[in-house]
Amino acid sequence: MTGVKGVEVESVLNCSLIDFKTRCSQLYTGQIEISVAGFRGINSSNKVSLALSLIGPHVLRVNRGDTTALSDATPPGSPVMLRRSGSTRSTEENVFSRLSTSTLAGENSRPQDKGYITPARGAISASGSSSKSTTLVCTHTAEGHSRAVLAVHATDTLMLTGSKDRTAKLWDLGRGAELLTLPGHPSNVVKVAFCPRAQLAFTVSQSTVRVWDTRRGADACIKTLSSSGLTTSGSAASGRSSDVMCREHQINDIRLAPDGSSLFCAAGNAVQIWDLRRFSQAGRLSGHQAPVMALALTKDSENTLVISGSKDHYIKIFEVIEDAAGILTPKFNLEPPHYDGIQSLTLQGSTLFSGSRDMCIKKWDLHTKQLKHSINAAHKDWVCALDFIPGTDTLVSGCRAGFLKLWQSDTCASLGEVRAHSSAINAIATNTSSIFTASNDCVSLWRYRPENSQLAEDSTNS
């Protein structure tokens, strides 16, 4: 048994007890008091013995009935700092204090239970192997979650994150501070999405999607959508659970329709279509033989193309008309498939890029449904996340080893790489000014600065 403030207590009991209670408390004077109460029938043949060892000198008082024993010693100048169970940080340590040894302006006045986006120290850059180079500069880090960040979504003004700590957080990118914590998820928050038009946040945990009206504050969960098709008003039971209920399926990805009227959820081997005007399930896309891990959406004339990537190695394309209902089957399969499960999809116009556990990135033409290029061994580990830098033809990829890479989308030529995190890059998001990478330690914000590249030359000549 370990006591408080650096006191280690080992108890050896050789007695018959009706009730035994040990209390160890640190007094303001630096004394340690241990009281043993509730003994019955203590005699020469029924004894109580306590073996106590202290880390550092203290004054020890042991009370047992009317007997008091004292052991005098000089208290230390400062006690060992108390640490919470399961935590590597002290109770007095601010979660952001490790960002800087110097105090930032106004840092002392910050609430310690809020997350903040702070400037990164030093520029981390990525350089290509050729004479032309591209630079990624880490400008800021966002910390506030107590465990790994698994999901990130960004607009030009807001960022939404999801974490293993069972919470999601909404951040103000202008002020560099957390706006809301969205609590009460049953397990890891694995995907997030934000609808600026309706100010709705969507968070995925296990087999449910929670819908939050961010204008109402942290307790504003208005609906819970289940993979079984059921809808619950408010938040469903929020107790911690690592199991998916019977007839439910793990939800691995979500995508909002461009007009915000529909939500597509990768649940098990299928994709659910939710009508957000009524918060009811409208249809289902079926055809995969293993869980769907990634989704992408685009418009094709009057229809919405829903692109799904699965652990079965295949990418399928579904055509979804407005107000579609029932079970829909895929119109196209993209061939040849990956050699392992699909982890990520991203679109730029009619061009699709897919990232897989086979460490490969493939480029597809959605007009012809043909493979245009395959970047074999694009990373040395799973390709976990893909996205495009807005306003450029530059693809960003992140892998399970923590590396961030840049690619020229036309030629698929490598533009550079950087070790962005010491752990896996779990998600990537972009807006018009930054790239966001989510990992075990934080969310990093990166600025794209092309040097001596064709993009820089074009901007100079214009």
C-alpha cells in the first residue's frame, strides 16, 4: 500500500479482525498519522504488527487503542509531489507547461482545464531530394486532450478534434483556445465532422454518432444516431464501454453531404444514409465483404457519388439520388485492388487518391474508373491519412510511423517529407492556411511554404 506525499506503507497483519481500517493522511506540519481502528480481542496470542517504511524522514505516530508510539525525525524541505493514478503528470502541472520553459504572455491567467493553441518552437521543415524543395513549417501545437487525438476537422475559423479520452473539443482558431468540450462518449472518439451552416458537430464513438448543437454549449447533444438505425433524443448512456452492442456495428468514418442534408456513416460492411432533416435512416449502401474504413463524396451531374474503401482491399462507387431509400448496390469496383485494407480516401475534382495498409497510394480517374498511377512503398508503414492543400495540386499523406509527406498530384512526384510526430499520424485536415495533423501527443498546425518550386515561380510571374 502506498501512502500520500512520498510515504510508502507496508502492512503485515497477523490477527483476527471483525473490521480493519487504515487511514494515512499528510498533516500540514509535515507529520504522517496512521490510525488503526476497529480491532477486537487483541491479546498476547492475537497480536497486530505493522511494518512501516518511510521515504525520507518524517514524524510518525501510530495509534492503536490507548497505545501511542512516536518516531521522531526532521521533516524534509519539500515533499515529493503527488501523482495521480495512471498519470505521468503532477496535479499541479498545467497540461501545456511542457510546451515552453518560459511563461507566455497571459499564461498564468489561463484556466487550467482548457486547451490552447500555442506557437511551436523552431521550424520543422521537409525537403525533397532534388534541387527543387518544398517546406512544411510547424507553426503551432494544440494541446488539451489527456490522451491520443484520433480525429480532426477544420474550417478557416474552427477546429474539431476527437480523442481517446472520450471527449471531442471545438477550438477557435482565431483566439487559439478551446471553445467547448463535448463529453460523455462511451469510448474513443474516432471521427468528427462539422457543419458550418447549421453549427452542428458530429462525433463518432463505437456504434453511435452524436449530434451537437454547438450554439447551446457543452450539454447540447441533441441526437444520438445508432448503427442499428435507431435515433435517441439527447445523449445515450455515457458509461465507459469497450464493447459494441448486439446488432450494432462499429462506425469507422462519416461524411456530410455538401448541402448538409445527409450524413453517410461507414458502419460495419455497409454505409448508412441518414436524413438530417428528420434524423432518420433513409437507406443503406451494401456490397463490401469486410468493414468499410474510409469514405469520400463528390457530385456527378444530379447524383452524389459515394466512394467507399474497405478492409476487403476494394474501393466501390455508389450513385445516390436525392431522397434515396432502401438498399443500394455499387455501380463500379475500382480495379486492381490494394494488397491490404483501405485506410484513407481523398478527392480533388475527378481524381481520387487512396491510401492503404499495403503502404501504397493509388491515383484513380473517376471519369474512366481507371487506375492512373500507383506509388508503391509511398511510406514505410500504413498510409493512415490523405488530404489536399486547398488552392494547390499538392497531396499530403501521413503514416503510422509519424511521417508527413508531400506529393505533386499530376506526376505523383515526392516533394518532401518530415517526421511530424513520434507516433502515428491518425488524421489530417486542411484549410486555406494550415495543415492539421492529429497524433498521440497533440495536434500540430503546419504552414506550406514552397521554395524554388513551380508553384512559387508561377506566383512570382503572376
